[in-house]
Amino acid sequence: MDQLKQKSIEQYFAAHDISDPDQKAKILPEITEIIYDRNVYVVQAEKEENDYKKQQITNDAIEMDKTINEIIQEFLEENQ
């Protein structure tokens, strides 16, 4: 598995081709906290020495990443 890295809000916007400032402002409150939490998990995984715990934390971060992408996708579908 590739090394999990922290992601900025702008990276998510770029991945979903969101460049309109109004759209960014509308989706921002829905994703900011979960992106922060995901990045905290990434940092915890990087520091974790126990392989089992590290994998659990990594899996949580991956699930959060999926959730973030689903939230953004639903937003885009509703606002087109």
C-alpha cells in the first residue's frame, strides 16, 4: 500500500475540479473538520510503532477519505 499522506482542502477541490469560490465556500463547512480529523489520523499512523495499531489507524484514515469524497460528490450532484 502507498504511504498515506496528509491532504489539504485545496487538494480535494483540485481532485474534484472545484474552482468556483462560491462552491468552495458552500462545501467548506461540511468537509473542514473531517479533513482535519483524517490528517490527524495520518500523523498518528506515521508515529505508531505497533504495526497492528498503525494498520487500524490507516484504515480509519482511508475510510474518512472515502467519506470526504462522497460528501463532495453529493454536493456537486446537488449543485449542478
